[in-house]
Amino acid sequence: MSNLYLECACSSNEHLVKVTYDVDSGIPSASFVSIEVQLSKQSWYRRIWPAIKYVFGYESKYGHWDETLLNLQQVGKLHALLHTFSKEVEEAKSLESSKETT
């Protein structure tokens, strides 16, 4: 399993993104990339109204959004991680297919 932490261009810790991937060599189709985003912290009184709406089943048609802006260095790190993930999945697939043929 490999982790990558991407910092927002504004340098706020509230916009930190964690990207994780795991390649299962036994079952390459079970390999995954996980992207975790920290929700921004709000004061208790700003959370009451959304909590009440949630309890009564209200759902916004737009969902709940926040953003993290990646600079070129962070984009390069993300690209490298995804490239490595793809390469490892392809290697696991070729190992699996070679085991099936023998």
C-alpha cells in the first residue's frame, strides 16, 4: 500500500488530500486507488441547520463540495503515483495470466 499527501496551493491543512493505492497481486481486479478529503471544520452552531436537514432526509441536488487546488508539483506527484499504480496492476495481471497458462 502506498500513500501520497497532496497539499492545497493555499497551504491550508483543511484542504489536505490523501491518495492511497493498493495492488493485490493475487486478484489484480481488486486493486484500488482511494482518495480521502478532510471535511472543513465548522463551529457547532453552523452545523445545527445541516444536521436538522439531514435528520429529516433533505438532500441537496448539488451535494456537498469543497476543493483542493493542486500546483504543478503536486500534479506531478499525483501523476507519478497513478502511473506507478497502473504499472503495478499490469504486472500483477501478467503474473496472474502466466500462472493460469502453466
